Amino acid sequence: MSAQSAGAADPAEQVKDRQQTMKKMGGGMGAVAKFVKNEGATAEDAAKGAEAVLAVSKMDPKKIFPEGTAVGVADSAAKPELWKNWDEVQKYWSAVQPAAEKLNVALKSGDRAQIAQALGATSKTCGSCHEDFRVKKN
């Protein structure tokens, strides 16, 4: 089952689904970064990565972050404040898709400087939400 599905009833399963979804996005960002840095990723790898980022950005955040899946459930890193400040989360989430779209356009240009700039903007957009609503990793 994935975060895209109708929703797992078990909160621990929902956390696992969310983590898989976020890993898909992170892996996509990583592929683009490796391409920009000439670290072995091809343009095709980067394009697939950017498409994965865009696909996740189009998902409904309520399905990715169902209530009852904060810290304390499985190995969730989502702060309880996420659900208390849902309007802020929505604001962050709504900024991800346009950033991911620009990343995909930049990749089609083939211009590594443009790709790097779009990657940085997308990363900053994601990072803002992580800063506010995810427990810092040790």
C-alpha cells in the first residue's frame, strides 16, 4: 500500500507509506544533484528523478500526512505542530509543485546552471517545511 492509496487504517503503516513517498522524492532530488555535480547520474537519471519529485508534489498532502501519525507512532519524525498548523503546511506544499515543474523544465534545457538553480529552489522549498515540521535527525 502507498500514501497514494485510500489510506492505510494502521497509523504505523501510514508512517511507513509516508516515508516511502518522501524517499521517492528525496531519491529524485538526489539523482538530479548527482547529474548537476557530474557524479555518475545521466541526464535520463536526472529526468526520471525530477519526474518523481513532480509526481509526489501532485499528491494530496492529507493522504501523505494523515492525522495520528506524529512522533511516537512507529519511527515518525513529523512534529504534532504539523496538524495544528495545517494552513502553513498547505502553503509549503502548494509551493513544491511549481518548483518541481521548473526543475523539470530546467532539465529539458540541458543547462546545468539552470538545473542547479532550479534544484536549489526546490530543495529550499522542501527544506522550509522540514525545518518547521520535522524532528531534526541526529
